Amino acid sequence: MVHDPQSEIRYPVVYKMTTGSQIASWILGLFFGTCGVGLLMFLLQGSFDPIGYAFLGGIALCLLAVSVYCIAYAMQGSLTLEAQAIEIRKAFITRRLQRSEILGRRITQGRSASYPVIVPRTGASITIERSTFGLDDRFSTWFNALPDLDAQERAEALAMVERDASLGSSAQERLATLEKAKQAVKVLNLLPMGLLFWSFVYPRPYAAIIACAAVLPWVAVVLTWAKPGLFQLDGKKGDVRPNLAMLLIMPPLVLAMRALLDVTLIDFRQLFLWGFVLGMPLCVAVFAAPKASSKATTKPWALPLLMLPFMMAYGCGLLALTDAMWDSAKPEVFRTAVTGKDISHGKTTTYYLHLAPWSKTIDEDRISVPHAYYEAVDKADVVCVRLHPGKFGLRWMQVGPCG
């Protein structure tokens, strides 16, 4: 006779919010409520145009709405377990699922904790915070009795590799090929981080950095196209294949950041247009890459949509950098004077010179310069702006001495 751990649990089991969670929710509610009321009083005493009233009033109402939600959650929040059902009550919503309506369970990893997730057959998944309701072993017993979707997907992905004849002549050989691929991808995934470090700490030789950043995303695409049963780009948790998505994310950011730091462009509209065109082949290659027939890949459109901003960064960054690097035409030179200086502190430090008007058609009077040149010039010094036509017609400029 099989022992059922749930038979020892007396249902229903009701979990209220812990005292600490209630206090935290009340504090947040009072804080946001105070901010909302204070902003409304500020609006009543001030004088703003209609747009200002609408904008600030909207913020105040949002703050008050958050306040009401937090307080209502502290008063109403609960989780109820029954032998064949679960009910979760939040501030204004109660959701109840029968076991027959639940597809299975997952565990999702947060920054500091793991969270149980209940996946219904229809509708949105439910993520539960253990600490909010003080969940104990009774909940774990009930939750663990649900089908483990993560384990099912891992087993399916592993079986898919074992069936892929292109990876070897036997199941053992195919699994050995998978292990070799995992080791290779561990090394490949270190390259983007090394590239990031190289590009900011000591960006020399400069052309080699740009070339590496331009090539690495295509390495991921080529490997995925060549061996779709061995590599993946979407990073699904239940998939045993190594993930190459890091090669698609970090290099475009390197290109974009180097372009922002190193090139002062004039023609941004053309940059965004042609940068989008330049990045589109990579996006199409990712979208059209052959996918292994695994249930782990349920939303094939999600990866291209997520990657679109990175492909835009790839195209715009690469276009801006090559437009300046390959530009050998003679620039126009404009003499002007320094009217001020300032430093921008963020993730990186950028040094700016403020210039007197130097062109009738270009209104660009705050220009980034190298640190050494920033220290070498003072207010009222004469400098020269060099306006370059750009290899691909995207004008860019430099500030330096007139000699």
C-alpha cells in the first residue's frame, strides 16, 4: 500500500500574511498614500498649465491607487489549500484552481530566493512568495504532488538529443557530444565578458575589438543553424542544450557603447534608419534559425522580439563606428571658442566642452572630448571643429587644436 503524505494533512489549510509582511505592506501603503496626498496638495497650491496638472495629477492618483492596493492586500491577503484545490486572495482579486485545472508546477529562481509557480491549463501562471504567507511543509507536500513540468521538459530535451542521428551513431555518443558542446559553450560565453572588459579597460587594437563584436553574434547564429539539436538561443530552463544567447546580447552593447563614447554624430535620423536595416539580417537569422522539436520552445516569436533592441544596437553601433573608422575624406574645419566645460558621471565619465556657435546649419555646441584634451583647454580658448562627411554619408565631428 502506497503511503500518501497528503492524507496526514487536515484540510483546509489557511495561510494568512505573516505579521512582518502585513507591517511592510501597511508601511508601503501609508508611504505612497502620503506621497499622493502631498502631491495633490502641491497641485492645489501651485500654478501649472493643463498638461502639468494632468501629468502630476495622474502621478498622484497612481500613488494613491498603489497605497489602497497595499493596505487592502495587508488586510485581505491569504492562501487556502484544499485537498483538490488552491485559492489565493489578493487585494481585490481571488483566484481559485481545482487540481484538474492545473497543468503542473515549476520553480523559478529570483535574485535571493526560489519561488514556486503553479501553471494552470489556461490563463496566467501563479507565482507564490513563501515568505509572504509563511508557507510550511504542508504546502510543500501539496505543491510537490503536482506534475513537475521542469523535469518533464528536461527529460524530453534529453531524449531529443538521444534521438538526433546527426550527433553520433549511438545514444551514448550523442550524449557525449552534448557534454562536449556544453564545455565549448562555457568558453564561448566567457568571450563576450572578456570583450566587454577589453573594450573599456584597454581598447587596443581598436579595430580588433570592433571586428570581434561584429562577428561574435554571427558565431552563435552559425552554430545554431549548423546544429539545431545541440545549441539553443532562447535559454529555456528545461532545455539541456547549451545556450548561446550571451553572444547575441553583449557584443551589440559593446558596439553601441563604443559608438556613444567615441563618435559624435550629426545625422541621427539616417543612423537609426540604416542601423535598423543593418541589424535586420541578424534578427532574421535568429528568427529563422531551425528549432529543435521540443515543447520547451513554445513561443518561437519571443526570442526575436526580445532580441530586436539588441539587433538595433548592433546595427547602429557598427554603422556609426565603421562610418568614422573608414572615413578618409578631408573634413571641413570651423574655428570657434570654448564657452564652458562640464563632466558627466554615470557608469562612465564623459568630458564635455561647450562651444560658441560655429555653424549656421548644425546646432551642436556640447561635444564630448578625451580627458587629456578637456584638461588642456580652458574657457575662451580657440578650438577647431572638424566636420567629417563619413564613409557612408553620416556626418560626424571632432574638436581639437587648430594647428
